[in-house]
Amino acid sequence: MNPEWRAIAKSALSLGLVAILGTGLLTVVDRLTADRIAEQQRKVVLRQLGQIVPPSRYDNALQDDRFSFRDESSFPNGQEVIAYRARQKGQPVAVILKFAAPNGYNGAIGLLAGINADGSIAGVRVTSHKETPGLGDAIERDKSDWVLGFNGKSLGKPPPDQWAVRRDGGAFDQFTGATITPRAVVAAVRRALAFYEGHRDMLFDTPPDPAE
């Protein structure tokens, strides 16, 4: 091989090694970042579970007494729903469903909806979203008290036709300049309540998923 071709081959080899090393480094960084994000989200969810159903109300391991399922009619887009069960002396206290409202202004809105054994809402929290800062982000508990408006509500309180934002003739406030976001959350929480009404026994009787 003449010197010119030898130099070209060395350059190509060097570039190939750089590309391989770069790809490997990016893969490692992405994995580490994804793991950190997942762990942070897990901590947020655990903290919010305690806000929705205080530990004083149950004596089981709430974070372990859970299972996952799918139901396209109530939780669209093929999403996986996680049900956390709270029990006191083996009796149902509440279930907290982790799911998403798929039609937020900027995409899906992650939600936790706690439903007491009697079908009333124990609390609602937003776990993730991409809504507009200063407008749609008022769904966050840290930004406003709006989600507290669900506390104590049920399918009959308000009546079914009132489960909408006020602009649509319902009982729930919207935000100034942002209606799509609260509309999506209200509709998703109502679907969760309807699912609970029709599947209460399943939600409390299904064995927990195997421990990870």
C-alpha cells in the first residue's frame, strides 16, 4: 500500500473509532439520564401518593400493593394504568390510579386520581405535563389550588352533565387564556371515576404485580 492510501486508511480507521466511541458514550449518558429521570419521577409519585391518601388512613404497603392494566375505552391510546390500593385491616380504603389525559394542549398530562372506597375523590395530582408555563401549568398543585377542586367530588356530585369546565356549561373552573388543559383533566378524571364504578371489585381484588 502506497503512503497516500496508508494515510487515508489510518484516517478512516480513526474516524471509525471516534464514531464508535461517541455512540457508546451517548448510549451510556442516555441510559444514566433515563435512569435518573425515572427515579425522580418515582419519588414524585410516592410523595404525591401520600398527599392524596395520607398514611394514617391505611396499614398496608401502598407502593407494593399495585398492579397494572389497560382499558382503551376509559384510558385511551393504549396507555398502561397503575392501580395502587390502600387498605386498613384488609378492608378497601381507596385506590389511586396513575394514568394520563391524552389530549392536553401540548400532549399527554400524567395524572394520579385517588378514589375512596365509596366512589368519592380523595385527591388528584399532576405527575407530568408539557403545558404552557404561566397558563396551562396551573394544573400543578405547586402553582395553584385548582386540582383541590376535585376533592370530595363523585359521579353524582356534581351531576354527570356538570363534569365539564364552566365554558362548556360545567362546574369546574378553567384558566384565563387556557381552556384545553383543564378540559382534558376534567374529562380524564371523570372517565377514571366511571371506570371505578364499573370495576370496583376488580381494582381491589386483582393480585399485586410481582415485585420488580
